[in-house]
Amino acid sequence: MAAAAGLFAACGYRAATMAEIACRSGISKPVLYKAFSSKLELYLAVLDEAVRDLEESLGAALGRADGPRSIVTAMVAAVFDFADRNPRSAALLAGAAVAEEPSAQRAARRATELCVDSLLRALAPHLSPRVEQWLIAAELVAIAQSCARDWAITGKQLPRADVVATTAGLCWAGLAGIELNRGADPRLPAVGAARN
């Protein structure tokens, strides 16, 4: 699985071969085919493992969060932690989102939906029922994923703590601004207060 994840992340699903995966694993191609009947089956198994890794990271972070700002920061930190600790998995999920293989695209969507649903459950008590809660959660997750992916791809030139704080601050200011504009939950601060 590790050899396959590395090769799929490095050169994509189409370019990776079962022969190369077997070689990198130190096993024969027939032995690999006994474990996985096709390259697609192996690819989906690797993607499923990546989704589980992300789920664990997100669950642990959100489980410790208390209050809306803490929840937003925890989600952003979890996405960055996942990209930092599991660069292959993060690259695989990003690649799967644009892969030609529909089942791989579904795996990538499942990872994003997992993040959105987890964030939505955590934030729901703090959001007004009048706002588009799913859209808010989806946008916050998209910002975190995009920033984490760019940070990882560009060689992590800034310290993790700084990029997490900046990204979380951006997300929080946006969330507070939407709530303020909608006249929603008074527990959420005004945009100016969100920056403090």
C-alpha cells in the first residue's frame, strides 16, 4: 500500500503500473495481483486509506474544539496536519479529484464531504438556521484544503503555525462577516471583533 501510494502520488493513476508497484514493494507481480485484482482496486484501497487518515485527524481535532472560533481553527489545523503528516495521501486525494476514473473522483468527493459534514455538525449549534449552513461549511473547507495543498506543494516555506493562524483567521473573519450581514447568532462577533 505504501509503495502504491507513493507511486500514485508521484505520477498519477494512469502512469503508475502494477509492475512498478510490485517492484517497489519487493514482491512479484503475480503476488500483487493475488492481493488486488486490478490497478483500480489497489488505487481505491489507497484512496480509502487516505480518507480514513483524514477522518481520524479531523475527528481528533474537532473533538477538542469548544466554540465556533475554536471549531474553525481546529478544522483548518486538521487539514494542514493531514497535508503535513500525510503528504502522499493529500496528493492522492487532490489528484483523484481530477482523475478520469469516476470511482476515484467519488473517493475524493467523499473526503471533502467528510470534512464538510464534520464541520457542519460542529458549527450547527452556533449558526443561525436562516443561513445556508452547508454552503458556509463547504466554503470554509475549500479554503482550508486549497491553502494546505498550496502550502505543501510550494515546499512549506512558511511555518505551519503561521499558515494555520492566517488561514483560520481568514475563515473566521469570513464566517463572522456572513453572520453579521445576516443578522444571525449574537454569539458570533462582528467582523472587526473577529480579527482580535
